[in-house]
Amino acid sequence: MSQYEIVIESGRTEANYWRDLWRYRELFYFLAWRDILVRYKQTVIGIAWAIIRPLVTTIVLTIVFSRVAHLSPPGAAPYALLVFAAMLPWQFFSTALAESSNSLIGNSNLISKVYFPRLIVPAGAVVTSFVDFAIMMCLMAAMMLWYRYLPDWRIAAFPLFVLVAFATSLGSGLWLAALNVKYRDFRYVIPFILQFGVYVSPVGFTTNNIPSHWRLLYAINPLVGIIDGARWSLLRGESPLWWPSLITSTVSTLVLCLVGITYFRRTERLFADII
């Protein structure tokens, strides 16, 4: 195993930062694996919660928007599949945001004593959320078999939308993690943001229900394009993909990542002093 000599000196942190991210990759693996073990080892509710929470949310949203509001899916896909296809990226985003925003506080002892690129901590929390996502994908496959509704070739594009969801989660998670260190009351704001976000994102409905003159503005929410893309790829294209919306959401994701990384790097040197 190769050995690295880390030299910490004034003025060289910026030059070596991204190289140090690679050098500390084993710490990244350790933190991610530790979070997975803490969440699932010797627990039943940990795995069950990853199934119960999105399933119950899907049932509630399907009843409210399909039975009460009398909204119909744009194609022949069952409404429950329409909602659960949207729950996949939304649940990944909400879990990753909640975990990454509190990750620095949860590792305060490590941050205050040892040097390493702090970006590893929230990034590891986002990667850990892929475990819940994998469980939900298995549930999505079971629902498709139940409804006898299997995807077509468009499913090959699904990983691209997952990648955009990862970038959205990482950018917003870095920003909120840095804010949470400086202003501890942000931990009370984050659950409200997530609770509110499920209703302003097209989870229980489609963007076709949004008036056409508001649709482009609505797509500033990066999850709009991600959810539309996930539905399009999983539901045989029956849920249409509006390209201006996808482009707008992708640009919003890039801006969010840039802002998140910039703010995180600007405040990172103060974490050990104030955490």
C-alpha cells in the first residue's frame, strides 16, 4: 500500500485541496460504510423504514390526487407507478439532504482534531443515501411486476437523471451543512423545507397540470426536470419530457452545485473553531 506524506503549510491548502480529496479516499469509504452500518446493522426498522415511508407516501398522494382531485395520468401507466417513479429521485434527495446537512455536526469530534478535506463528510452522507435508493428500486420493480407494466429502452437514460439528482443533493447538502455549523437552528428549518418541497415538486402530479405560461419558471426547481426525466425513462415515455424544463432544471443544478461548493470552501477553514 502506497504511503503519502501530507505537508500542511500556510498558503498551500487551496493548491493541494482537490489532490487531498483523492488521498483521503479511504477515509471517505470508512465514513460512508460506518454510516451504513449505524443505520442498518442489528435493526429491523432501518430497512423497513426505507420501504414503509415511500410506500405510505405513494398511497396517500395517489388517493389525494387521483381519487379526490380526479387527476389522471398522461398515458396508460397506473397512477401509483406515476407517483412512485417520482418518489425515487425525491426520496433520494430528501434523505441525502437531511443526512448531509447534519453530517458535520455529527462528526464534530473528528473535525476538531484531525486534518482532512471536510467535503468528504457531507459527500459520504450523500453516497450512503444510495442504499435507501437501491431498496426503493427493488420496490419499484415489484410494483411494475404487480401491474404488469415493464419499462422499455428508455430506462437506459435513468442513470443520467440519478446523476443529476446526486449533483442536486450534493450542492444543496454542502450549502446547508456549512450553514448548520454556523447557525445551529438550521436543523429545525431543514425538515420544514423537505415537508414543503414534496408539494411544490411534481411528485403527486405531473408538470402537465402546471399552466404552460408558468411551466418554465416552475422548472427552476431542479427536481422538476429530474422527476420528469425519471418518469419518462421508467414509464415508456408515456409521461412526456419537456426539454426546456429539463434544460432549465439542469442549469439550476449546476448553479446549485457551484454555489454549494463555493460557500462550503469559503467557510470550511472556520469549522474546527466554531463546531
